[in-house]
Amino acid sequence: MEKDVEKKLDEILEHAKKMKKEEKLDLSSDEDLSIAVMNLVSIEEHFFFTGAKTGNKKYFDMILEVREMRKQLLKKLLKNTEGEMWCISKHLLAASMRLMEVGTKQLSAGNKEEAYELFEKAYNIYALFWGLNLNVVDTSDIKEIDENAINKHDQEKKGFMGKLGVLVKKVIDCCIE
């Protein structure tokens, strides 16, 4: 099974490289757009908490405008809207952003190891977002074996999201203009 997963990841990587060369795929722009969506989700949350803390309902009203923009931009990213993929995708991006923020706070507090763990979790969740939306993740292949293993033959024990993170690092390069 591990060889199958590696083969599938290699095939996807090659397909993505080919599409990038043919200018049919601009994942660096999509990555920027995903970060924008993360921030819009955070803005919605901040308007909510500001409205709740101040009692000023105008903040609640502003949520709608930001939400509409977030929906339009998320629609540009999502290829798969089967079932609850829309909500799953939104929550994966939101969770990734929050873990990055908490990690950054831990880093500022001098808790480097905790920060690094949070950053790794944030990246794994972000990679899962891309895996689901690039149709890399076939949920029928995911089995519960070991917390960090794809299957019983997985020697590296990076887990599916760890291996997916490696793929995202190879495919998405935000520094390519």
C-alpha cells in the first residue's frame, strides 16, 4: 500500500508540474488565495467577538460582507464540493490559521518546541486541505493503523498528512512568479 501511495503522489506531482508548464495550474496564486480566505475567516471571528464584547451590533452586520467575500474566493479554490467538502475546507483553513497564530504566540513566549509542534500540525492540516481539493486524498484508502503510519508497511511513519505535506512542499512554491 505504501508503494501505491508513493506512486500516486509521484503521479500527482508530475501532473502538477506538467500543468504548471502549460500554465493551466497556478498553485502559487491559489496558495495566496487560500491564505486570504484564512484571514477572512479570522476577520469574521473578530467581528463576532468584537460585537459580543462591545454590544455594538454593527460588528455583527459587517460579518455578512466579509462572509460573502470569503465565499466568493473559496469558490475559486474548491474543485470538489461533494458532501460537506465546502465546510470541511473552510474549517481546515481556519484551524490551520489558528494553529499558526497560537504557534507564533508560543514562539514569542520562548516555547520553541511547543511552537514547532503547533506549526507542524498547522502545516499538516493545510496540506490536508490541498490534498482533498486536488483530489489527492482518497478517503477509502485511509485506514486506522498507527497514529503516524499509513499502513502496517509504513516504515517512515510520517502518516498520510506528513506524506501529503511533502507533496505540497514539492508542488506549491509561492516564490515562483
